[in-house]
Amino acid sequence: MNRSLIGVVCATFLASSVIWPGEPGSSAPPTFTKDVAPILYKNCASCHRTGEIAPMSLLTYEQTRPWAKSIREKVSLGQMPPWHAVQPRGTFSNDRRLSELEKNTLIRWTDAGAPQGDPKDLPPQPKFTEGWEIGTPDVVLSMTKPFNVTASGTIAYQYFTVPTNFTEDKWVQAIEVRPGTRSVVHHILVFVRQRGGPPSAAAFMPVVPKMPPPSDPNASQTQFPGTLIATTAPGTNAMTFEPRQAIRIPAGSQLLFQVHYTANGKEATDQSSVGMIFAKEAPKQEIHNSAFVNLLLRLPPGADNQAVDSAIEFTEDSHITALFPHTHLRGKSWEYRLIYPDGRSEVVLAVPKYDFNWQTYYLFTTPLAVPKGSRLEATAHYDNSVNNPSNPDPKNEVHWGDQTWEEMQYSGITYYVDHPLTAQK
């Protein structure tokens, strides 16, 4: 072997065998400024900063150090960052899971006494638009007046009409719902209503079960309020669509906010909003948000693994970009299966440990191709037994209902129809 080749071999061996500071097996412990802050800024800061949903900020060493042991526990158990789907990494673009190296770095940092490190190593803090995950909106539409939330008692779902005053169709590239007073807002659904017209028809139809006829005069508003365009709930993210994809809001339409308030012992007022960023170029595909449900669900008293199904069949060739499973306190797990026209079946989303406190839109990195005639089946399992510590009352038979102590079998779905937008209009 010639001398130059020996040098290359030795250099390659040394480079592959070096353990850098902060990596498992290194004698030098990780530090906040060099090793931990980059992980927190990338994976945690969107929630763990002042004014957001998390109870503490983790942007500085002084803010983070008191929580070091709690961070270690939550990371070790896989509870933080919250993520509940089991599909491989890369399946979902918004996957919050830490890598094994990131987990080990946080654990080793805590075990070493959570050292600060050299302040010169601290990277710049991430920049956020105050109050908005999507950046500065082109337009913000808010409830026309505040709503007074009582300190106690059950608050029925509230509906607020918000004019858009759009004189032409608007194509929305990013959309985000912002609670005015987060402590009393559980969730908000925002619908668009065209004046003088019904909601746009979906590219699918329910398979089973069939929806019962409305039982009250307000059912048209509470069950069919319009075309869904945006959602916020604990754990949901704002939605930013791919280039040349957008949601259409017709000229002259109105928005309808469906708001679920929860009393927390203190009187409050809320005036929630939705922010939008408009598409900068003509879209090729119209994004649709919709949902399918099972209003006939029934959970017997004490049932610890009750399955409830729903299904839809696609009437046009489409692509699914996101799914949103939703149950209440008895929700235990979810599974979604695509059944193709040739009979082939594929599990596209499995959530074996559903958590009502962290509801997630699962955004597919590669949208799911769904040929016309395909069926999407959803199965939710519920624990209505004494073994469920969150169960409001295991002695009750439970049915569909808006309030948290009732139940839902609700699946949000985001998709687009395959043929070009110009051919749809």
C-alpha cells in the first residue's frame, strides 16, 4: 500500500471514530447554549414561548433550567413533544418526534446537572410573528363583538357570523385560527357560507351509517353550518398549503365561527379571529376541508374497548393531504384504512394511544392517491369503564354530543380533486 493511500485510510478511520461533545459516549456533557437550545428552538419553541399554549417558555437558559428534570421525564416517556401516530418517520410533514440523538442529548444534559455552557455558543432565537404561526396575515377577520364567558356552568356551542366583505373570490395559501382568550376556548371551527347557496359538494359520500334526519329546527346550522375552512384545538397547527394549492373563499361570503367555550372558574371575554395569507399566484388545485362522522355511536356502560366505525367512498379521483381524528374523554385509539377499487387495503394512519388533550391534523408528506371508488374506513375505540381515569361517569350509556362529557366520532379530512382547477370551473 502506498503512503498516500495509507494516509487516506487513517484519516477516514479517525473521522468515523471520533465522538464529538454532546454525542452519546462523549466525556464532555452537552450544554444548553451549544447542544440543547438548538433542539428546543427547532422542536419546542413554537408552543413553549410567551403567549402560546404551553405553560412555560423554553427560549432562555434561565427559563429552561428549572424544568430540566421534567423535560427529562417527558422526553424519556415520549410524551413531549406530543405525537401519537405510529407510522414511520417521514410519513407526516408535521411529525414532532425527536430523533434518538436529540433525546439522548436532552437526557444527558439533565443527568450532567443541566450546565449552561459558553454564551457565545447560543444560536439566535427563532423569529416568530407575534401572535401568528403563519406569519403576518394579509387579512384578519374577527368576531364583531366580544362574547362573555361565565365563570361556571355548561356553555352551549356558540355561533358567530363574520362578514368577509370580499368583492372578489379570494385564494388562501395559509390560514390560522387564533382564540382571543385561550384559557376559555376549547376549539373553534370556521366555516364559509355563500349567500344564497348550499355548501360545496364533497368529492365523497358517506357509506355507513346514514345520517338521521334533523331533530330540531336549528339542525341546519349546528350540523350543516357551511364549508369548513379552518380549525383550532389543543395540539392543532395552522395550515400552510403547498405552492399552487389554496382554499377558495367566494366573493360576498360570510364566515361562521363555531366556538366551544369551557368555564374555568373566572369570568372572561373572548373575541377570536382567523388570519389568512392569500396566494401570490393562480392555484392549480383547490384544497377542500371536510369531515365525516358517526352520529349513531353508542357506548354501553363499562365497555372498555368499544369500536365505532364510519366510512366514506370517493366519487372522484382525489388526493388526501391530511386527516384529523377527534373523540372526547373516552377516546382510546384510531385507525384509518384505504380500501382501493381492486380490493387492496392499506392502513394509512394509526393512533393507538389517542390523547384528547393533544389533537393533531396529520399532514401527509406525500398526499395519498385515492382513485374514484376507493373507500376510507375509520375505526375509533373507546374506554367507558372505571379503568379510564378521564371517564366522567362509567355507569352511563354514552351517545353523540357536543359537550366534553358526551362523545364524538369525527374525522376531519383535507384533500384535493385531481383534475386541474381550470377544468373544475
